[in-house]
Amino acid sequence: MKGLLKSTATNRVLANVVLLSIVVAGVIAAMSMRREDMPYVKFDFIEAGIALPGADPQEVEDSISRRVEAAIDGLEGVDQYHTSSFEGYSSLFIEVAEGNDVEKVRDDVEEALMGIPNLPADARRPTVQIETDEDEVINLALYGDIPERQLKEWGERTRAELQRLPGLSQIVVGDTRPYEIQVEVMRERLLEHNLSLMEVRQAIQRSSYSVSAGSIESEGEEMRIRTQGSKETAKEFAGIVIKATPEGGLITLGQVAEVKDDFEGDPNYGRFNGQPAVLIEVYKAPNEDILDISQSVRDYAASKQSELPEGLHMEACFDESILVRGQLDMMYKNGLMGLGLVLIILWLFMNSRLSFWVAMGIPISICGALMILWLMGGTINQITLIAFIITLGIIVDDAIVVGEAIYFQRKQGKGPMQAAIEGVSEVGLPVIAAVLTTIIAFLPLAFVPGPMGKIMYWMPVVVIAALCVSLVES
């Protein structure tokens, strides 16, 4: 062992190049890695459903859910499953057996559901999808005492403008009701014009969809023919012709009914700061950075405030990036505090040169761990930041032991090179054993099964990487 230590200790160029390479690679990794709330995990779960409009839960259970269970039972790759029956909908949740390809199981499930015989005629096509972890980053609240339609229109406009910003791709407008055209037929007017409710219904159906009429081909040109019959506004619906009179006049929907633009369902009670509101929810795609998204949304809100109409306000809220920023700040502060304490205490009891190199174990180990994390496809998130904070307290332990052994040899009158070799030889194996025991303690976390295991996997990766780099550095 002494021969190996002597050859490496005398090769200063190699030592400096290795340490400099670790620092540079760590800085590049820190600048390149994405930052997110939690590690992106593709769960081994499949969700499926079949809609049966108008059916009560018992009817859904008897006519759909039980047949779904019979089709799924015994399917390869399915560990366990359960169905739930609701009004108008049957839901299926599947946990994929470990070691199976989730995509293949999803295809098998879809094929099995599509092949269920004797489903009710009104049953919709089955929907099958792999459950994903939607990472919501920040919300943008639009609120004010203005009409609901105007509030919804500003929400859609804001969503479209946010969608055009770089780094933002998944944006949803929440707390809004779908548009609806309400037609309230007056009985007296029907009698006046000798019309039935069925005639009104058929007229609306005939005038509310588009029809393709094929195409016309000519030399060097092809024209597609399509009748645009769909209506979008109450004014357009009011103009629908129901019947022609013998005198040549026309009876329109607006003459027999009150037609107005409205919204589906009950009034919206979403509020923010005591006023009606809509929330624009911003989510993070796997390749996007949570801090960049948060900052972009906040900058947009600040710049847009002056363009809003009177009575409408915009405010960023529910920002999940605050947790990541807080942990990053904690890691910076703890790292600087540990660096300072190591420098001061070792300088008091040993010497300045030794205290400097022992303290350097903190930034060098963190840089090395960042480099390894980056190469393994990891990200900066709450789990990895917790792991870095944990390692801050233990990564200099081996360097302190080695440094103290060298200092003792120097006090015995030996030269710097000899003291270094003798000191490391004396405590080298115990230090390696101490680091290995810590690694062994964290290693089982890398093999925890299930979704939680996929999330916790990155904690031992960071801890073990930092400890190994710390051992090399010391």
C-alpha cells in the first residue's frame, strides 16, 4: 500500500488534474441538470374506463364492470386490479406486475376491453392510459368582480400567451364552466305557429353539424366540398329555420324560443381574495425546469398587470418551486457554514494548509456527486437535495482523520512527503472501512420496490457518490 501511496503522492500533476476535472465537471453538471420538485417517475399503474351515459351505478356494475373484470382476470402482466362503478362510468385500476413492460400490458388491456362481447349499445369506446405523475409548478390567478364570460375569455387568452413562452408547454385553465347554448321553447308560440317540440328538435339537429359532400377533381386541381352547418353562438341558433309558411314566410327558432349564450352546470364559485376567479395551472413536462417555469410565469404576471382591464387582477400563487428554492438555499448555507467551521477549528488545532485541504473535501465531494448524478440521468430535486444536505455532515470525516494522522507524523519530525505517506498508511484501511459501512447503510434504499422505491432511488445514489469522491479526495 505504501508503494501505491508514494507513487500517487509524488505525482502532483495527476492529483491536480483529477481534482480540477472533478470541480469543472461538477460545475457543468450543476448548470446542465434540470431542477424539479420530485423525481419524474413512470408508475407501473394503468387506468381504464368505459362510459355509459345516463346509467346508474348499479346498472354500470351489472352491465360493464363485471364484464371488465372477467376480461382482465388472468391477463399476463397484471398483478392486481379493482373496478369502481359510478353514475355513467366504470373505472378500472391495474397494478402491473414487477418486471413486465407497462406499454405491452397497456396494449393487452386495451385489446381485452375492446373484445368484451354484448356491451350495452350506448357504451362508449374504452379508454386506457398509463398513470403518470403530473408535476404542477405554479398557478396564475385571474380574479375580479367582472362577468364570468369575460373572466373565462381572459383565462383562455392568458393560457395561449403563456403557451408561447419558451419552456412552458402544459397549461390548463381551471375553475371554468363549458359554454352552453340554452334554448327555452315557449309553449304559447308553438301553438301559435302550429308547431310541435319534435319539429323544433329536428330543425336544431339538422342545422347543427357539418356534412362532407366529397370533392371535385379537375385538371391540376382538387376541391373538397363541405357544408358548414355547425352553430357557435345564440344569434346563429336563433336564425335556424324551423318551418316555411304557406305565404312564403319563415319561422325561425328565435320566434318560438328564447335562445341565449350561457354555461353548463351550476354557477362557478371559484374565488381568490374574495372575488370570482379562474386559475391557470402550469405543469412541468419531464424535460422542463421548475425554477425557470416559475420565474417565467412570475415575469409574465408582472408585465401583464398594466394591460388588464379595470377590475381584473393577476397574481401568481401555489408556487411549488418555493420548496426547491428553500432546499437549495439550505444546502448553500449549510455548505458554507460547514466549510467555515472546518477551516477555523482545524486551523486552531493543526495548521492553515491542512485545514484548507480538509475543508476542500466539501465542495470537491459535492462537485463529484453532481457529476455522477448528471451522468446517471438524475436531476436536482427535493430527494437529491436532502441527500446532499445529509452528506454535508459526513463527507469531511475521512479527510479529518487522514489530516490528523499526517499532522501527528509531522509533529514527530518527519518531512511533508514522508508524513503524508506514513499518516495515510496508518489510517487508510480504517477510513475505507468506515466509508464502506456508511455506504452499506444507504445501499438498501436503492432496492426498495414500488413507486416509492423509484423516488427514493436517487438518495443513495447521491450519498454513495459523495462518499466515494470524498474518500478519493482525502
